[in-house]
Amino acid sequence: MGGCRRLRRTGAALGYPERRSLRRAQPELEERVAPIDRAYSQRPISLPNLPPTRHGRAISPVCVLPGRTGVTGKAFSSQIAGRLAGHTLFSALVDAAGRYGSREPQLEDAVGQKFSYGRILLGARLLAKRFEKVTQAGEIVAVLLPNANAVVSTFFALQSAGRVPAMLNYTAGPAIVVSACRTVKARLVIASRQFIEKAELNALQEALEAAGLDFFWLEDLADDVGLFEKLCAALFARRALARPKPDDPALVLFTSGSEGHPKAVVLSHGNLLSNCAQIAERIAFGPQDKLFNVLPVFHSFGITGGMVLPLMFGVKLFLYPSPLHMKIIPQVVAKTRPTILFGTDTFLTGYARAAKDSDFASLRLVVAGAEAVREETYRTWAERFDTLVLEGFGMTEAAPVVAVNTPDERKPGSVGKLLPGIEARLEPVDGIEKGGRLWLRGPNVMLGYMTHDRPGELQPPGDGWHDSGDIVEIDENGFVTIRGRAKRFAKVAGEMVSLGAIEMMVSRLWPQANHAAVALPDKRKGEKIVLVTTWDAADKEPLVKAAREQGYTELMVPNIIIKVAEIPVLGSGKTDYVTAQKLAGERAIR
């Protein structure tokens, strides 16, 4: 009968507590955490011990192509890679439960729910049986949930049932989310009424319903599961309903959709597990660690690094619903005492401003990506919190991590070395003397895209190579330095100017503020640079002096300065350059 008692609260087992349990759990945080922000708003080596890649080619240690430069990450250690060999995401979770124990708390969210591996698997089984009834094998199913235990149960339930979760970015606006669902031909959305209400997403729900999508509400299952179903779920919790292959689709994420139509990125079980093994090869962590994840699960690093990775390696996991709670997060970190934190420069800067010096005392590792880390951020975290910030680099299409600095191997200004098993080549770019356009191939590179004009059709990368769209340099020791996105270069008077480099120059001058450099058309010079900044005293004269002192030409000096209260930010933590560009265009005309 003990098993029946454990299963009585089915809603909690699924990861979405009833309202009265929400009121009981951590009441001191409930009032502040409940209103989830609406604005929450990247010839390779042979890998025989990993899930097979879609392309299955052996790669030499170094690849040099005619007229191009190439480099490859080192080989995997067989011990780490072997742990995930031949697994799918669900079978790897079952293996982790056996390896690290299924009864101890492994997962916690902001309302105080604690899940063991066993409880994750139980909730996944209950949900998987229901998903199996209302969807078809291999179907892409939309998921509209925040960082909470429910999203973990839902994700692995879909894996067990042989369905493919498509994580929706609910901060992107109804039109973009509807476009994303149409791109992958989704017809069902898994959601929670509590979340829709608290995040004020009623307009999004209505738009999705108007587009013909049905909703599966997690709360409804709590009152609809009988005792026999609960007992069967407990008995068969470790058994998947379907048996996909490592090379089958496992996850769909979406690009930012700057032009209104986000592309769907389709990743396999092997892509995700390979990237987990690649990261684990480079950075040591394990059951002694606890990860605090503020990055949303619709973000590639939020779901791979912030959810799948810790569960595969026994790292305790705390899920927090929004990275924008700048004042609350330092307090929660101080209370929960994690050892690892993932974030972006923007978020880390905000947390540091609001934190007491003791709030981050438990952290041993902070990994930052999505945008360049400023010198001021490194200095603040080292001096105030005695914590090393490690910058990395990735993209959704690479599941996502491509390179990262480590405590033992790091270079200031770089994003570290390529992860094991990743092959890179640099294509020359007119007007850029150093570096080139980065192309990637490896076991973590996506199966392909789906686009709005070819919905439901997988478009694999040509010959396995993915064009990252980034301009980078790779030095003789293998350290990668990002010079900017190809589309983040402006052509001023015939010269290619990096907008990212301008932002770094300005950040050194005014480190207390946030900045975004964008380009606008100019009849005389082709394009002109506009600086959008939160620095009230920003003026062109100190910028001219800073450019000279830092060894830049006057082409790097912005032509126009626009002062704002806040720099627009995407839910992923990256600067929203589309909005910044529109703002610059509107203000520059005045």
C-alpha cells in the first residue's frame, strides 16, 4: 500500500502541483515567483562509441581544404562517450537513474517540489500513455511550459511515447508562435492552465486555437487517472512505450524568427547526447554538483545544458522560471546553494548589481554564452564573488555547444577551444583579412531545418556541413575568437566594420551601461553606425578618444548616439537587434 500512497497525488507526480500545494511550498518565494514575466520576454574524427551520426563519416584529426583553413576538436575519451553509447534520451535517463539512484531528490523547482529520478520516470509514464492515445508515432507535439518540474516529466514522456517535443518560445508573440507551429505541422499543444493564467498568455492561447491547434491540459490528468493506471505506471516506469533509434528526431527548437517566420531546428537523440558527452569531456562535474538553470527550455542551452546534461550525469538540478528576476535570483541562489550557474552577460550583470557579496558563495563555476562577455563582468564576478566566469559559444543547430573555455584551458577574449569531435572550416570573406566564415560538422550538428515555405519537410545540411553565419579566428592553439555575425558587419566607406567589436569598445569605455550597435543605410558611405546605449552621458568625443587608444580606426566610431532606458533583450538573453534596429531607424529620422 506504500506505493499507492506515493501515487495518490497524481498532479504532483506529473510535476504540476495543485493550487493548495503551491501555497504551501516555499511561501516566502511564492508571491514573488508566481508572476512569470510575460516579457521573458551553434574527413571529422570517428566516434564509434557514441550514438551514430546521421552522416557516419570518419574524420581525420585535422582537415585542411584548398583555399580554406580547418581544425577539429580532439577525440572523445571512451569512458565518457561509452556512457551514452547507443542510447536514446529516455533510455539514457533510465540508465542514469540506475547509476545514481532513483530515490534521492534530483530535481527541484521554484515552488519547492522535489523529484527523484524515480518520480520523473513515474510522471513520464503516466503522461506517455495519454500522449500515445491522442497523437501519432513520430508526431511533432508543441510544448508550452515554463522551467518547472512539469516540463521535465512532459519532455521525457514524449520521448518514451516516440513523439518529438517542439519547445515554443512564448515570449515571441502570437504570430511568430503560430508560424512556428505551422512550420512543423503541429496540431497539439501541451500546456498548463496555471501557467497560461500567471504568464498572461491568453492571447497566445486564443491565437493557437484559432489556427486549429488543440490543447492538452496537464491539470486535467490529475482527476482522470485511476488506481490501476497508477499501479501500472509504477510497475513499468522504466520501460519506454516506443523504441526510436539514436538517429531519429528527438527535439525541435526554433530560431528567433527576426523576419516573422522562425526556422525549426530538428535535433536527434544522438545530437543531444553527443553534445552532453562533448561538454562532459571538457568540464568536470557530477553528483556532488548542483546546477541552477534560469535559461528557458525553449532556448537550446537551456534545454541541453540546463536540463538534459545534468540529468544524464547525476547533477542536482534547480529550475527557475525566468532569468529576468534580477533581484530575486541572487536570493534564491543563496538559499539553494548551487555550484554551477549558466547565464548570459546581460543576466550576470543584472544579478551582480542586485546581489550581496555572499549570495554566490556556493558557486564554483559560471558558464556564459549567447553574447560576448564584457571585461567588466569577468572582473566583477572575480573580485566580488571569487568566481570564474567561463565564456562559451554555441548555436541551436549544434545542440548547441561548439566551444568553451575551461578552468585549465582558457584565453581571455576567446570562447575557448572546439569541443571534441567537431570539425570546423573557415571560408574567406571579402573585406575581412583575419579569420573567416565558420562552417561546422560533427555528431552534434542538427538533422536539418524545417521552414515555413516547406512545412514538415526536413532539409538536412549539405554534406553534413552547417554554415554558422559567424566570422571567427582560430589561433595556433585552437582557441576560437568570435569577430561577429556575418550579418553583424556594416560596410562603411567600402570597409567591413564589426558591430560586435564596436560594442566591446564602448563597453570598455562605459562598463556600467548596456550598449547595442546597429547599422542604417547611408547615401554617402553605404552604411552608418548607430549606438543605442543606456549611458546618459554618452557623447561622441570620448568615443573618438577610446577608438584611438584601443587601436581602432575612426570608422569604428558611431555616427549617431541614441540614449534609452533599457536595451531590448530576447527571452534567451541575447540583445534583440531587430527591435534595436527599428528603434534606431525611428529615432535617427527625428
